[in-house]
Amino acid sequence: MRRPILPPLFLLSLFLSGLHFPAPAVAAPTDDGAEQARISAELYEHKALEHFYSAEFREAEEQYRKAIALQPENPLYWNGLADCYLFQLLLAAGRLDSQFYTAANEFLNPTPTAPDAVVVKAFWEALGRARSLGEKRVRANASDAQAHYALAVSYAIESHYHLNLTRKPLDALRSGDKSRDAAQRARQLDSKNSDPNLILGAYEYAIGSVPGAFRWLLLLSGHSGSKTRGVELLQDAMLHGKRTSTAALALLAVMYGREKLFVYSREMFQHLLRFFPRNYLYEMEIARTYQREGNLGAAIEVCKNVARKYETRAPGFERVDPVKLYFQIATLVEEHGRPDDAMEFFQKVISKKPEGVLHAQSYLRMGEYYRARKERERARTMFENARRLPFPEIQRQAVAGLRRL
């Protein structure tokens, strides 16, 4: 893809009109308790989604529980609850932010830990409830488009679980096929509803992104997809979806980044950040686009802004990992040819406790910096600090540094 299919004018019109969730209904005077419950549940869902897109997954879970208490037969609320559990698991596993800390990832080799069994159990229970409700409605009325859509969403969430948490691509593909089939049926039954295009677009793009050799295997097994068609469907879901505008926008932002259309990716993340200012992940995505583009100066400034928000305890930014962030900034600044400025951020790394491998690396880098400046005692202190930490390769380098003094 050489250029975005969506012209900037359409983006502008979308953002001027405002991103939207499913619009909460306005309560009209009524004695109908069921109608009041429906309206209140929609308002709770609206709050849940605001938390969800702010990466506040536990708070979103609480709001979905309130919606479910009022409308326990709505499969979409159970899907939303399952998605909250899934993203809690992904966040705990480091799957949502690890790609930002490229400098730290070179040295970190975390021991894989099993997902929280309690959360996994809650995830499958919520997903199972969503699916059973959707299937019940389909059995009662095979032309129920919303029921088919709810089933499509439940299988999409299951596919996401297998692909990004358990790393079982074949299971993810099987669930993805079921999601696609249900979404196609929902679209056939209600052609004016663009929500199923979120799922269909993601499926098209995912299959179309598979490398050529493997794509032939998928074609032989009856799978085909087009990145271009996937983006077109996602654009339709973003512009015309009743429930999917924000999700489609976030997916497109990621996809444009994958296609190296960094300007468009940034524009989308910036608009997401405007509507969800507590989500530090969007700001880190913006920094990542600059870094991948080769604009280290801009990447550094965005990362520094995240650091300032962390230090001033801006809402949501207290969740940032300061050690990884400071190490990332220090490394980028050093790579940008400003070693004096890099020391400020290596110093911030070593000021945080407890000490780990990034502290050891920071001591080592500071030791080399002071050795080059012929500040032997300061260099000695840094090399000694690196040597005392239990990382053999760093200890070896620290001893070599001490010998060169």
C-alpha cells in the first residue's frame, strides 16, 4: 500500500463530528421499568467503553457488570465483559506496551508466567454466556441480525485470545473463520449496518498480511484476504458504524503504522488521545511512529512528554513503567548524538528501586561516559555498581571497564 485509501478530507469530517460510542438513549418519561433498565444499561455501557479506550480495563469491567445486572440477556454486554478480562490478561502479560520499549527489550528476558487463572476462568464464563445467549436468539429467530453480530463478536474475541495470549494461531484461525461467517450473515440480514465490517475488515487484512508462502497454504485451505479490501471495510465501519467507530479507528491507526504510513497513523492516534487523554498507550504509539520513521528528535520529545505526565501524576500516566521509559529516552537521546543529555535519564533509571538489568546497563553506560570524559572516580563508581548486580555479561563488561581506567 503506497497511500491511504481514506482521503484526509474524510478523516477531517469524521473528527469534526466527533468519535462516538453506541449513542446512549435519552430517557423519556415512562412507567415502563424494562425500558428504563435498557436505557440505564446503555449508559453504563457508554461509561464502560470510555474506560476501555482509556486502557482502564478493571473500571470498564465494573461498568459492564452494572449493565449486565440490568439486562442480563444482552449478549453484547457479556462480550464487552469478556473483552475487559482479555485485555487485563494482555496488559499483565506485557502484550500491550512491550513493543514501545525497544531499547529495554534488548536486555529484558522475562520468564513467561501463566495468566491469572481466576481472570481466565472469568473470561471464558463471560464469553460462554455471550455465546449461549446469541445462539438462543438465533434458534428463536434465524433472521436476528444482532444475534448473529453478537456471535461474530464473541468468536472474534476468542480468536484474539488464542492469537495474542496463548499464541495458538490455528485455534485463532478457526475462531476467526466462525467470526467471519457470523459477521457475513449479520451483514446479509441488515445491509445498512456497517458494524460487521469491523470484523470482516480485520479478517481480510489479517489474511492478506500473511507472507506469500504461507498465504498459499491458506488459499489451499479455503482462506483468502486482501489488505486493501480490509482497510476499505474498516473505513466503512469507522465512518458509518453504530457501535464500531472507535474500534475501527484504533485498528486503522495500527494498520497504517504497519504499512509505514506514519503521518496518517499519528493523526489517528492523536485524535484518539484527544478523546481518551488518560491512555498513555496512544502517546507511546505516536512516539513509536516517529522512531520507525527515523525522526528520533520527535520521538524523544513525545517520550519526554510522557515522562513529564508520569512525574506530575497526570491521570492514567501513573501506570507507565518509569524504568523502561527513562531507559528508552536515554538510549534514543544517546543514539541522537547527545550523550550529555542521555546521562540525565540514565540517572533517573538508577534512582528507581528495585534494581534490575536496566539499572546495570545504565551503570555500565554511565561508566563508559565518564571514562571517555576522563572522570575516573565517577567512572569507577559506576562500573563497580554494574559489577555488583547479578548479570554475568554486564559484570564481565564492568570488569573490563575498570581495567581500562
